[in-house]
Amino acid sequence: MPAYLAIDLGTTGCRSMVFDSALNILGSAYEEYGLVTGDGGLVEQDATLWWEVTMRTAKKAIAESGPVLVKGISVSSQGITVVPVDTKLEPLCNAMSWLDIRAKDETEQLLREEGDRVLFLHTGKHIDAVYTLPKLMWLRNRRPEIFEKAYKLLMPMDYLIGKLTGRCVTDHSMASGTLMYDLKDSCWSGRILDKYGIPEEKLPDILWSGETAGTVLPEVADELDISRDCTVAVGAQDQKCAAFGAGLEKGVMTVSLGTACAVTKLWSEPRPGLFSEVGWCGYVHRNGWVTEGVINTAGASLRWLRDLAFRGEGYDVIDREAGEAVAAGSRVMFFPYLSDPGAGGAFTGINLSTDRGCLAAAVLEGVAFRIRSLLEKMDAYGSTDSVVLFGGGAKSRLWSQIIADITGMAVMVPKTEEAAGAGAARLAALGCGESLPHLGYDRIFRPSDRKEAYEEKYRAYLGAEAVMKKS
């Protein structure tokens, strides 16, 4: 039976999955790894663990799959993180995680010399220390011996593809998260690289997702017990890979509802000058760009409430009590800004009759209100008919229905929450010259008669949010 190995390398763990041609999961294995933290915003990771854990989980997933022919491999990966490597693709130091914000001085330099709007129009990203360019500037300034010695400066997907094939390549979705990418011309920005001393030869070549990077190295094939003819296809940044797996297309947006939430829309041309409140990225295929709006603490807000008010109880209890509060017309509102160092999150409308079900309903609705706000900022209404909802939050029928009622759109839930892995499997198949369909949908939620009541509550939510931002 032909099959495809998908490697989903996240921030704190790696999941390897084997999919068949219908995107059924035949085998899966997961393993976590840690972050190294320190003063001044230091957040690092031992990049050698990426490879070690990938190999261990891949072997387990393949063994669990039974007698299959693994024809192709591809990667879904965390973005922005960067590691310098030598000519043998061995890390010269720990990787600087996307969570690392040490490059404060370099970020200030970019703001002074480029200006946020100028660089946003060019790259699709607002200047921030989380991106790769200020990290590389920091490395060049503070660790020049490593920067000069580096053969390549690789992001996680690039590193894995290099270890699998010996070839260092990335894709447009990964490259466009760096602040070094020309959004309009879909290439590394020569102007930015020259001005800030980043040699292009130290960066991976940019290919389109699904293009062939090469065949798997013989020693890797033998260790995984797969054919030496197995193709390795270029993957994508995890959220873009998930959107591809879930069926992002014209008229259909995707919402990834996990610890964080990412709302993604596909465009046929980049228009950062008109839509600047969300980030722009390259996508997995030519003539495609995406906007992505993020709610940093979506599922994290619900987990926080669970640990605080529903300790020892499951999400089914939360759904039941939240559903009762929704049916009773609870007026409590929640603002999901728990990672905001300024205003922070907040509940409003609490009184002596408020119970934990009202708080739970407010969290579910508050995230849904933010999803609608992001849809509006991406000019979704009039061009989008439905959203595909996946991730852990999509398991909740109540939350899915609330999102349908608040957005006024049909909400489609795929048959598996592993959309990023499915996207990588589709890309692996493309590298083999085959085309797999996107995930099918198990459930569809359409707006109910609560839509009108939510319209009134949404307007109140926006008014309260505006007051919060002014204070």
C-alpha cells in the first residue's frame, strides 16, 4: 500500500504520521522536547533534538503502519526559529527560538532605519524581535565567530530537509516569516540582506512547497527501513501546511483553534497597503498569498479557566455548563488577552448571579468574537462563505456552533484535527507527482437563531474593547 510520511515539528514536540492516499492515519508517534530559557528574553532549543526526535517518532509511526510503501516524506514546521550549522549540517550553537526576544537593540535599529510601515509593505510583517532578521543581526553582532563560521542559517524545516537529503532548501511560507522576504516578488530581499549584512549564500534556496528536494539519504532510508528511492518534498510552515491540509481556497477560510488560534485567508495578490492589521505570507503554491490573524491565548484561555474553576473535571463538563449559560442568555463577556503584558485579559458583566458556566460561555464567545473581528480585518465578508475549523477546540460542538452563530458563516470540521500532518502528506504526494484531496468534513455547523442576539452582543463587545484599549 502506498503511503506518505508527514513530520510535524512544533515548538515543544514532534509528531510523525503515516497517511494513506485517502488521508487516513495509519501510524502516529509523538515525543516532546524542551526549551532553554534565560535572562534578557533568551529562549533557545537544542536543534540536534529536532533530528533525533524526528527519527525516533518516524520509525515508530512507520512500524505501527504495517506493511506499507513510504513513497514520499514532507515536513510541517514551526517557523522563524533559526540555527547556524556547519558544512556537515551540525549546529554550531543552540537554535534561537521564535519565542526569543533578545534582539531588542536590533529591532530598534530596524524601526529607526526602515520604519515599520516601509518594512511591512515590503515584507508583509511588522517589525518585531520574534522574527529571524533581528535574530541574525544579533548573532552577527554578539556572536560574530559563529555567524562567520556558519555554512548555512536554517529554520527547523530547512534543517530537517537538509538532514534527510543533504540539500538546504526552504519554502515561501517559511521564508516570508523572516523579515527578509520580498512579498511582491516572492524571493529573498536583496536590499534587506545587503543593508544588514546577511549573505544570501548562507540562506537556504527557496522552492515551492511540494517540489522535490531530493531522495532520502541512503543511511537515513536504511535506519527508517524505507526505500532509498523515497522522495523528500519541500514542506511548509505549520499553520500554512494545516490550512492546505484543511482545504483553504477562494471562498473558504481556515481557523486553527488550539492553544493559540490562527485565522487564514487566501489571496491572489498581496495587498499589505490596504490590509495592514494582519500579517502577510507567501503560500504553498505560485500566485497565492495568505493573511493570518492570531489570537495568542485562545485554547489557552479555556485551559486556564478549567484549571481555575473546573479543576479535576473534563471539557465535557465545561461544555454542558457553558451551554446552559448560553441558553439562558448570559451577558458576561471575556477578552482573551491573557498574554498581553499591557491591558491583560478581562471579564465584564459579572454580578452576584454569575456562575462558572457563565465564565466558560464568555471564554468561548470571547474567542469567537475575536475570530469575527479578524475576519472583518481581512475583508472576509462578501468573499467568504464558510470556514474550516480544526485543532483541539474543534472537538467542542458547542464552541463550533458559537463560532458559526457569531461569524454568520458555516463552520466545517474535518475528520481529523491533524490538519498540519495532512497538509504535509499532500505535499509529499505532490513531490511524487500525485495529488491527494484535502481532508473531508465530519460535521458542518450553520448559524442558528441565536445569530441575532449575538449580533447585539458583538457590538457591545467591540465598544467595551475600545474602552479597554484607551485605558
